[in-house]
Amino acid sequence: MQDSGDAKNGAGVFARLQKTRRKLERGLAGLLGGSGGGAQLDELHDQLLLADVGVEASGRIIDNLRGAAKKQNDGGALRGALRDSLAEILSACEAPAPPPPQKLPRVILMIGVNGAGKTTTLAKLARALQRDGARVMLAACDTFRAAAIGQLQTWGERLDAPVIAQAHGADPAAVAFDAYAAACARGADALLIDTAGRQHTDAGLMEQLKKIRRVLQKAGDDLPHETLLTLDAGTGQNALSQVEHFHRAFGVDGLCVTKLDGTAKGGVVVALAMRFGLPVRWLGVGESLDDLRPFSAAEYAAALLPAEGGGAPGSKV
Ligand SMILES: Nc1nc2c(ncn2[C@@H]2O[C@H](COP(=O)(O)OP(=O)(O)OP(=O)(O)O)[C@@H](O)[C@H]2O)c(=O)[nH]1
Ligand SMILES: [Mg+2]
């Protein structure tokens, strides 16, 4: 799948992660200029926690750095070792794109708590697929919130993609089934299914999602081909409990982490990598259709902590 122009120009994740990067840099400035001694490492540990990197990942990073500091104890080496350590943890989230399904359309189910960015990410993903030449259809299975159907229809108009919808309050599983039939009949390459958001602890939401899946599976055992959980990076460590709940109660194939442009909590992706190692498929870096980036561990680590001098590294980010 192609990247957007912004990312190609080298201003992708790197440019949009500036709030998190600034916070990390401010916290680390004194330390990274120093010798990497014990007290400095304790201070660094605190700063990593403040950047939402999480307890487990911060502990692992400090252990790695303690080893590195014994061999080479200047600030530049410490900085490089810290970035390598972030990249190593983040690499748990890198996964190849899922293989093409046996039968088109590819069906992607978007799930997540309310306001996480599911619908916006679905629209961005539709745009990315279209850019690769796919004919995309959308299914309005959030029949819970009154305005949700109209919101998806507006995206559909902008994308010039058909939207299959029923009335507010209709059975989401019935909408999904109809949408799949329509997508098959019209020869669509991809069907993106929008769902309702509620608190992840809401048993009714999980039952509704399971019913959507059960009904889809009447048409094909492997449906949906991909279930993507959307997480708002700004929720910080709460994102971990969202993943835990959704993964246990429903099953998740990959993560979309949104709103990275507006938060200093971008370190949460490191915490997610350490705890779950689930593929991070997409990053949301703004509200417009082109503000979606594929995830790369090395690029993300370099965006969090660039080489000294701070400019965008020679990579794509
Ligand atoms: N800055 C920024 N805003 C985003 C991003 N993704 C989504 N948003 C905004 O977040 C808000 C909620 O997004 P939605 O896509 O409606 O979220 P949702 O999960 O579908 O919400 P519900 O349908 O209520 O469950 C909207 O105002 C979006 O424009 C992002 O990557 N960056
Ligand atoms: Mg929505």
C-alpha cells in the first residue's frame, strides 16, 4: 500500500510526533549530555514513565542502557543505545501486511471505544486502499449513535465510495450481512465495516461485535479477514486495558493508534509493543484523509528520539 505524499516527502510521523519528542527531549536533555551513571539512569527511568512508555518497557530500556553505559559512557552513545532499545521493543509490533484473502472482498472490521477515531481511520484506510486501485465499500454498522450513519455517508461521498446503511437502531449484524452481499454483488475489492463505540467494559458491545462476526461467518469462515482495534494515543496507559479487554473478549489482529499529532503520549506505542506485541498496522497523525501512516519500528524510534541535531532522519519519517 502506498504512503501519502506527506510521508514520501519525509515529513510523516517524524513531523507529527513533535509533542511527544519535545517532551522526551526536554526530560532527557541533561541526562543525555551526561555520563550515563546510576543516578542519571534512575532519572531517565522516571522520564520514560512520564512519556507513557510504561513500567515494563522502561525497566527493560534501563537494563539495556546500564549494559551499554558500562562499555561506552558518553551522552551520544547513550542516546544511540536508547534509540536502539526503543526500536528493538517496537519491532515486536512490525508485521507483514496480511496475505490477500482467498475470495474478495477483503473485509476489515474496525472496533474500539467511543471517540477513539474508528470512523476517521476507516475513511483514511479506504483512501489508502483506493490509492492502490481498490474498489472500496463501507458498511455503517454503528447504528447505535444517531449521527454515526450520516458521518459515514459524508466520508463515503468524499471518497466516492458506496455506503451500505440501514436506519438508526437497526441490527448491526444485519447491516454487515447486507453490506457483504452488496460488496460481493458489485465486485468490490474491500469492505470496511464501521462499528459502534462504547466503553470497552460494556458487555453489550462485545456481544454485538460477536454477532456481527457470527453473521459474517455464515458467508465465509475467514470473515472478517482483519479486525483492527483503534486506540486514541492520548488515553495513555488506559489504551493497554482497552487492548486487554478487546483482545480477550473478542480478538484483535492489529492496532491503529490515532491522534499522535495532538498528544505527548506517543510513548504508549512502546508500552503496547512490550505488553502485547500485536501488529501496529496504522498511525493516525491528523484529521484529514491523508493523515494515515504505516507503522515502522525504526522510523517510530527515530521520530521519538532522533540523532542529535534533531532533524528528520534520512528515513521516510
Ligand atoms: N488530531 C487528530 N484527530 C483525530 C485523529 N483521528 C480521529 N480524530 C478525531 O477524533 C474525533 C473522533 O473520531 P471518530 O472517527 O468519530 O471516532 P470514533 O471512534 O468513530 O467515535 P464513535 O463513533 O463515537 O465511537 C474526531 O473529531 C476526529 O476528527 C487523528 O489521528 N488526529
Ligand atoms: Mg464512529
